[in-house]
Amino acid sequence: MTRRFSALAAAVVCAGVCAGPASAATSHASTATQLCSKVSASSVSSIVGYKVPAAVGETLTNKPTKANDDIGDADLYCAFGAQKSLASLKKSVGLSVETLTRAPSAAEFKKLLEKAHAIPGLKVKLAPYPGLGSEAFLLTFSEAGITSETLAVGSGTKLYAASVDTGTSTSKLASLVKLAEKL
């Protein structure tokens, strides 16, 4: 499974909000996994109500281009659980933090989320999510019988996100975003 598929089809994080053809996974997986260890599997498990393994990390970078509204990013993505099949995605949790080259406006933030998740066959519902003190959107994804949700929160040049199967409440998603802020 490619990183792009697992992040989007499974709604595993807002990772790649600015993603496009310029996306490149770095070869620093061990460094990314070490960064992900700032959030323990037990803290994630206590929120979602089932056991998850330690995170495996990955980093992605995108240079600013006209296609991504001149907003580049560096993304740390932490996957708690296997993402090798659609069935395994149901017990997978994703956390991410993106550092953007500039802070997007609320309208740009929404547009970037819509662009990044415009993939054939992937059904996406995007709705504002109030009450977190920053611009936030709840994204619901469905494909091949799997439905997942991502809560993405923007704060200046940082975007934090958490993704889970839709059986998890939005208040738990918000708690997971708080964990993403530790990355």
C-alpha cells in the first residue's frame, strides 16, 4: 500500500494537505519513528479503547508551487497500527503534524484540504469543526466499504491531525489531536 493511499483512503491524517506531484517521502523512517515515540501507544490506546502498537513514522515534504497555492510543507506522519489492507485500517490510528512555509487563511486551509483529498473513488465530506480555538475541519472518508474520519486543526504554520475509523467519537478525535500537538 502506498503512503498516499493509506493517508487518504483510510483518512489517516491530514498528512499531505498540500500534497501533489511534488510529494516525496524521505528515507529517514527511523528518525520519523523516533519522533513519533513522543506519543506512546498506551496514550493512544487509552483514548480509542483498543490496543495499538507503537507508531511507525514517515516524513513527507512538498515544495511551494502554484499547484499548492505556493504553500510548501514538511509532514511527520505517525501510524499506530498496520495499514497493509483495508481490514487492518479499521484498528489503525494516525497522527500528524505539518509545518507549512506560510500560514494559510481559513479559506486556503479548506481549499488545501479539498484539493489534497480529491481522489477518484474516494468520497469525502468536509465540515467545519468548532470549539477547538483554531480553524478546524472534520473530514469523513469512505471507499471500498471503509469509512474513516480525520480531524484537522490549523494553528499558524502548523497543522495537526488525527484519523480513526468512524466508530470513534469526535471528542476522542479532538483528544488525539492534542496528542498530535506533542509531535
